[in-house]
Amino acid sequence: MKEQKNKAPHIVSISSGKGGVGKTSFTVNLAAALSKKSKKVLLIDGDLGLANVDVVLGLNVKHSLREIVEEDRDPMETLVEIMPGFFVLPASSGVPEMANLSYEEQAFLTNSLEHITDNFDYVLVDTAAGIGDSVLWFNEWSDTNIILLTPDPTSMTDAYALIKVLHTRYEKNEFSLIINHVKSKKEGNEVFANMSAVLENFLGIKPINRGAIPRDSAVAQAVRNQKPFLIAQPKARASLAVNEICNKLLS
Amino acid sequence: MVETEAGKYPVEIFKIGENGSSQGFLALKSTVSPQRKTELLDAVCPSLATEKRNKSSFPCLQASCPARESLKRQLRLELDRVKKSRLPCSLLLVKIKEIKNNGQLEGALAILEEQAPGNAHIARYGDSTFSILLPGLTIKKSVRQAKTFQKKLSPLQVTVGITVSLFKNIPEPEAVISMAENELKKAQKDSSGIAHSFQESEADSCQVTAEERSQLFSFLSAGKSAR
């Protein structure tokens, strides 16, 4: 981790609008997939007040983003290595102050993160649900904005609302959609086509179809075992789908 | 270097030393009253206090006055943050009329400090005018904040000029101050005592409309009717 890379990292935010659509599980597995392709990946738990990445990975976290903000701790010393090339910057859970960072704290955190990201090829940010300050701010910071949604109408509405806010206030125009929990590829394509039509019609945005992830019992099992399903069950349908998305991202 | 760094904060910096040599610096918050400032300077460096006493200690609304320069430095810092964080920043010029003495002015300042958010930068900007920088505040919240100031300072007559800077087309600090000054002039003629230079509220334009929802769900309705 000491070597310095000259190339700027690719920063990818993963958001959803609605909670419980599988953001954290997907992000953890995407990070694992990227690292298996010899990429250096940093996963930032962007849900600053209700962190979950550590839970999904079964980590015993000693330090988190909270210490970076409150105690000026070196971010490099806060990283946890999950597997070769895959590092996590954990956040804290049950700390309302972290969910509502002040203006100055946000600016400070941005500077601190920019200080470490140059060491990586990819920086993935698993943001909080909703359209709070930290969600908008991490999305603004990112090069690629992935929006994860399910075929559920509430998920679709919230994903659309998030995109609308990012487009209207932050002039973001490029969004990648991933449809999670689909019954079939056909259902994934239908949801994408519908979202795409509404986005184009009302906002003039043409989203990128990054793929769909099927409903798979391997996902729930992996979460219970606190291991990425891509590692525990590499042949599972969800693992294959995440690998496909990873390849699309790399290409 | 110390003076440059101090310029980033709402403080007034004094060189302490004899015969032109600098032996140290004293940084005082720009909200410290002139009387208290003189007392502190007297205690730390009596010769400097005498020099200070001979000059006018009240900042003014002139282009070259220290308060304006200090505000410009602070604004520059905040506008850089606006650019980076894309959060808005609001500048309020609060003029309090009928102030009869320094004690009353200090009392008003204490109320402003109590009512303003924790990250606000408050400084004297004229005989009875204060500049208040409110990072992260939109126009709606700024107007609400201005009304709170008026209510809490009542029965004193308070007029407030507001300007909000957004990340799109960030103006120069000088332009932001001029806008706020113009609004303060307008506010003095307005019955509400508040005027602002920001016309559009982008907050509402993000709301998902009925038409958008309808089209979002049309796919689901089509699926149901096909079954």
C-alpha cells in the first residue's frame, strides 16, 4: 500500500434512493470481483451513521470514518484489508452526528479521502439510502453513479427521485442502472426500459444498462455467513451476474 | 505567514513588539467589542493599545475598511467550499437601528450569536451592522433565520439584506458583499425589513410530479392487465 500511483482512481458511488434493495451486498461483491481481476479497490462505507459493510463482511472494526472526522486520524491507518487488493474504510453505526456532518466536516472528510484514494484503481462508495446530504455529496464526488433498484414501484420511484435531484441540482447526466432481485433477465430489461423511457422523457437522460442480478438464495446465505457470495459461491447465479457487471465496468 | 493564516478566520490580528520588531501576535475574534479589545490590548501590549485608541476602532462600510477586508477573506474561503461541496452559502448583513450604546450593541451581538447556527461566522461590519456568513443555508432557510433575528431582537428595528451563493457561477467575494449591501438598502425601504437577491428556489423543482409517477407505474399497470 505504500507505492503511489500516478493515475487517478475511478470513483464509483452505489446509491438507491430506497433502502433495503441490496446496495451493500452488491457493493461488497463488486469490490471482491474487481480485486479478483487484480484491481486495487477501496470500499468506503458511505452510510456514515448506520454502517453495514463491516457487518456484511464480519469485521471487528476498531476505527472508522468517525475517528477521521472527530480525531483527525490518518485514513490509511483506518483501512481494513479484506483480501489482497480489497480494502475497506468502515463507518460507524448508531452515531447520528456522523449522519449529519456539518459543512466544515464534509469539506474536511473530502480532503482526507482524496489523500488516500490515489493508492487505488477503484474507489467504491456504498452510500446511505435516501437523498440526504452525504448521499448527494458522495454522488457528486464520484466519476460513475450507479443506481441500484428493484422491480418494486417504491424502489423505482425513489431511484427516479434521486436521479432527478442529482441531475437538477448537481448537473449529473450519466447514470448506470442495475436492477436487483429480478425473476428473470426479461424482467430486468423491462424495468430498465421503463425507467429509461421516463428518464429520457422528463429529464433528457439516457441511462446505461449495467445489468440485472437475479433473486438468489446464495445472497441471503452469504449475508448470514458474513462473506461475499462471489467468494463463497462463485458459481451462484448472483455471482455470475456481478462478474458480468464487473466486466462491463472494466470495459 | 501567521497573518495570512489568520486571514482565513474571523479574527483581527495584532503584531506585538517594540520598535517595529515583531515578538508575537494577538488574535482577537472580530466580534470582540472595541472596549474589550482595548482592555485586552492594554493588558498585553499597552503601546499598541494607545496607538489603536488614537485610530477609529469602528469598522465602516467603506471599500477599504478592515471589516470588509476580513469579510472578503472569509467569503473567499467559504466560496471555495461552495465550489467543492456544492452546498450553498448565505451572507446576511444585519443592521440594527436605535442602538444607543456599546452595551446594547454587545447585547444584540450575544442574541445573534445565540440564534445563529453553530457554523455561522459573525463579525462587526459597521457601527450597528453585522455580517453573518451562514454556510449551507438556502434562501428559504436564510429568510427564516433573518426573521428569527428580527423576532429575538425586537423591539429593536432590524433590517436584513441577504444574498445566497450557489455552486453555479460563483461570484467574487466583492460582488457578493455588494449584492448583500444592495439588499440591505432595499430592506430598509421594505415593510418586512428583509430583502434578498436570489430569485429562484431550486428546492421545489426536484419534486417527482404526478406525470412522472404515472409513467413510472404505467409499466406495472400494463403488466397487471396483461395477466
